[in-house]
Amino acid sequence: MKRIVNGKLYDTDTAELVCLSKISLFSERLYRTKKGRYFIYDKFGSVEYIKPLNEDETFEWLSKHNPDKAIELFSERIEEA
């Protein structure tokens, strides 16, 4: 799926799938573009959407949905409790 958001092209065919999160009937996919920008892709029935995320939003999303991936990609933001 391709979408242009704020003049930037987000394409699930050319971006890297970073994480898939499934909760009940819902699933979201986190992608990273070749330029390092993150976005969420979701499809529910015939409705598809792309939501760009900044680094803070990406870290928060990963912290909730895949802590191991958050540690891998954002280790400098994490400290022991």
C-alpha cells in the first residue's frame, strides 16, 4: 500500500517490516522506510491506513507491543529500574 502523507511517500512494499502486533481481531504492522522513518500500517476489512510516527511515538509503540524490539532499536533510551 502506498500513501503520501505531508509530502512523504510511505510504501509497505519497499519499507522494512519491523514488528507485527496482533491484539484480538486487530493487527498493526510497524514499518521503517529506507530513510529511517517509521509508520504504522493497518487494515481492517476494506479500510487501510498508514500513520507516520516520530521516534518518540515509535519507541512508545514498541515499548507496549514488543519490548525486545524496543531494546534492540532504542537501547540508549532505556535504563535499568
